[in-house]
Amino acid sequence: MIVVNKESGEIVQGDKTGDAPLSDFVKEYIKVKYSKPGNVFLGVTHRLDRPVSGLVIFARTSKALSRLNEMFRTGEVHKTYWAIVKNRPSQTEGRLTNWIVRNEKLNKSFAYDHEVKDSKKAVLDYRLLASGDNFHILEIRLLTGRHHQIRCQLAAMGCPIRGDLKYGARRSNIDGSISLLSRHVEFVHPVSKQRIVLDAPLPKDPLWKKILNRE
């Protein structure tokens, strides 16, 4: 397997935009580094939205892909996200449970506090990590994996992510990103049984360090 720190603006897998995806660059890296002839296999185990940055796990063999897919399904891969939000949540930590409906035409999800038609249950835990003068950093642990789940649920709580116009932010970030980071992954390697613990570096935006240094 290989874990990559994705920058905001990159797409994990090819889509209708036709832009070169991160997976192509990773394949080329593997091909050169390991002198691989012919086509290089690379399996996508999960995705990050285009404006999101942080850690992405790829599988380098079909066997690893099937094992990692099973690990994601059973919750053996633990992922933690950090988000900058404008509004401080009313409670410093808690669990959010919503029922999310995805609108593919709008490429947007809508959260409800009860089950509705075509909805899927979405659960996450959050805690307030740090506060600055105008913004706050939340740490989020996903317990389910739904379309735009963190963006949608935080917005429904009244804490839209900085720069996320689609979910209620008042203004965009200069670079077009949203202030959501796939910060931490932790899992047991399926072959070596070694515990893998990785953290993504903070994005270039100085606001991250400014808020964290207030603590």
C-alpha cells in the first residue's frame, strides 16, 4: 500500500472534468521508483473531495485492495479529520447522528434529524480542539462514510467549514480549498500486523498554526 498527502484541488480518481487524477501521478511515481514495466496497478480504497487535503490510502496490489476494502467496511481503519469552522459549537464535544440524502444533480447532501426516503444514517464524533479570535478547529472521527458527510453534518449543526460555500460558508478561501484536513490514519497492516500511524502535515494556510498556537 501507499499513503499520499493530497493537496486541495487534486482529484483522487478520474472524473468527468478530464483533469489528471492523483492516482495517475502515484502510478508514475511507483513505476519510476521500483522500475515497474508496463501498466502499474493502483487501487483506490477511499476518496477525498476535491477541495479537501490530507491522507489518502492506495492499494498497490489487488489482494491489498480487497483486504483494505474489507478493513474500511468493518471499521478497522481509523481516520481523523480536522476542520476550521467559523462558529463555536454549543458543546465542546459530542456525537452527531443524521440521516443524509444525496442529490446527485446538485452534488450535495442534505441532513435530516430523522429517517426519510432514500436517506442513509450518518454518525460522527467531534470535539473542539482549539479556538482563535474568529475561528475554531474541530477534530472529527467518522463512524460512517457518507457523501460529503462531515461538510453536511457540521453545517447542519450550525458550524459550516471555512471556505465551503456549498454548505453555508460566507466566503470562499483564496485558493478554492475548504478548511478540512484528513489529518490522521491508524490501522494494523494486513500482512506484517504492524500498527501503522500516520499524520498529515498542516496545510500551507497560516490560520491553522495561528489557531493551534493559541492553545
